[in-house]
Amino acid sequence: MKTAILTDSTAYIPQEVRERCHIHMVPLSVTFGNETYREEIDLTSADFYDMVRGADDLPKTSQPSIGIITEKLEQLSQSYDAVVAIHLSSGISGTYQSTVSAGEMTDDIQVHVFDSEISCMAQGFYVLEAAEMAENGATPEQIMQRLKEMKQSLRAYFMVDDLTHLHRGGRLSGAQKVVGSLLQVKPVLHFVDTKIVPYEKIRTSKKALKRVKGLLEEVAAEGKPMKATIIHANREEDAEKLMAELQASYPHVEFVISYFGPVIGTHLGEGALGIGWYQK
């Protein structure tokens, strides 16, 4: 059986990596005024943050339609027997459910859909693992089982400069936003039951970053082989510095730098920084 791996643009896996690993992608979009851009296709991350700084209002984000996903599945059915689709958390986007619905309408290919319950390169870790397994002949059922196993240790924590973007986008409750604004809190956030929620409320960005770093260090100290990612919203220099510090202390951890692209960046805002990881 030949199995395709499908994800969405919020995994932020570079195009050259997707092509090399035979990963297929459906894009989410951001809309500024009357102009809509498909992320990872029409708009780069750097250009996006430039546009946000010059815009009066935050852009709107949108998931791929069921029609677009169905079309993609039908294309894949020409060359594959099955597809494993790995999407961003169902608690912040309907992309997962749209793929489930599209799969039910597609007869010529088996469709297995996995809710990563997370996003960005933490989601990308699932995709890359699945792609390697598919390349080595694993069945869709074997891939799905491995993804469930990975979920036991896969974590991501991130900090934002303020909660305004998350609040406006409906990804964080109003009450939590008020607390943050009144106390100038720099919250450490994570995903719980598919939703973004505060992990700890910390007073300064420096302390928040130290806490995120410390959460990785607690796990890395166990000495088990790990993969980890430093994810940034237009803070590449800070991300590289952080990665160099961690690499020096934890040579058994394989690090990669990634980014918060347009869709996730709309909700987190420029300046966000996070770390994701899982134990191999």
C-alpha cells in the first residue's frame, strides 16, 4: 500500500523539505482588507510581519474549504492508496474536521486524519515522522499508532508580548486577557485539550523565556534522545542564541529553528517565542 502524508501550512515545514520528504500541503490563509494570501505560497513570514506593522487592523485568518481539501484528496488518489492527514489543533481551527468530512466524501483513497492538538513545528514533528515511516513502507495504521505514541511526550510552551492578538482572534478568553493587561503579565502558554491556555502568568518577558527554557531543561536532563524546536515570530537572532545555549548543554537533543508564520502569527503577535519537543 502506498501512503501519502498530508498536512496544512501551519506546520511551517519549508517547501524544500516538503518536496524532499514527499509531504503534501493544503494552505490556510490570511486576509488584509480585500486581499487574501495563502500562507507558505503567496506570503512569506517576513513580509507578513511587515504588513501587520503597517495595517490599521489585524488580518483575518481562514481554513481551507472542504472543496479544496476534497480536490487535494482526489489528486492524491491518482497515485496513492491511502493518506494520513495531520492538522493543527481542532480547538483553534476547523481544518481537522473539514478533512474528516472531505474524507467521507472521497471514495478512491483511504483517509486517516490525525488531530495534532497543537501547531507549528511541534505539529511538523508528527508530519516528518509520518513521512519517514511512509517512505519506509509503514501502513497507515502503523503511522497513526506511532503518532499517538509521540503525543505522550510531545509538548510546546510559548510566550507572547501581549494577549491582544489572542483575545481579538477568540483564541483566549476575555477574562484572561484582562488579567494580562492589568498586570503586564507575560504569560507562558500551552495547549490543553486542543485549546490555548495559560500555563503560568509571569511578570517579565525575560522571566517568561527563562521559564520556557527551564521546562525543556527538566525533560532534557533525563538524558533520553529528543528532538526540539525553537519557534519565533520575527526573532530569528534570539532563537539562534537560545538554540546555541541549549545545544551546548544538551548534545543528545536534536534542535531545529522554526517560525510562527502568518496564520499563527496573527494570533500570537510579533515577538512571540516558543519551544517544542518530544522524546524519540
